[in-house]
Amino acid sequence: MNAASEENIGIFWVISENGCSRFLVDRLPVSQGERYGDAITWGGHYEFWEQIQSENQNRSLSKVPQWSEYEEWPRGRVIYNTREKIFVVYADRKLLTNEMKRAICEEFSLPLSNTRYSADSHYISVRSVGVPAQ
């Protein structure tokens, strides 16, 4: 985790592109998130995937959305629980290995000791991926 970085919230996938696993994320600092009950959250998977598809004609964030659907890839969401003062990662069960948890914390600049993980039935994918290189 980069100590100078503010912790981030948002949505993510782990995709495989050109034989390498990597994160595809829509995130922002927790201080800029949207309040939703006891949570501070950001982003929608479907909306972001659609945005990437339309923007990809002009730039190359990823080619994956051009040939696959957003539900195919392991994905998740990072929120901040204001009542418990912890980060919560809701994710595809495939992404809840110790290695992947460390990679998610690094990607979102989250404190390992203050982050909880939970499998979410909304995030069930058909594809398998490796841990993204950092």
C-alpha cells in the first residue's frame, strides 16, 4: 500500500488480456464517494462496462469489453462502512484467496488490518484468472 495515497472505493474486475491477469477498475478516494446508508460507495459495474465499450473506439483502456460481457469476469466492489469504520470488499468467491486479497488492498490502497472480505452472490463469474501482477 502506498502510504501517501488515500484509500479508494469503487468497482473492479480481474480480467485476462494478452495472457496476463490485471485489474480493470473504476475508483476514487473514499472522501469523494457517495453516501448510501452506512456506506460510502462508488460506481456501477454495468454502467462502467458500457462506458468502456463506447469509449474504447477512441482509446484503449481494455479490449475485453469489446468481446465479452461484464458478468463473465470475476468482479467486486469496495465500500467504506461508516458505522464500523472499516473497508468491505464484496467479491466473487474466486477473488477471496489470501494472494488476491493482498492484490486488491494494494490496488485500492486499503489497510490490510482494516479491510473485511465477503463473498457476494451477485458476483459469480464463469472465467478463471490469476493474481494480477503489481
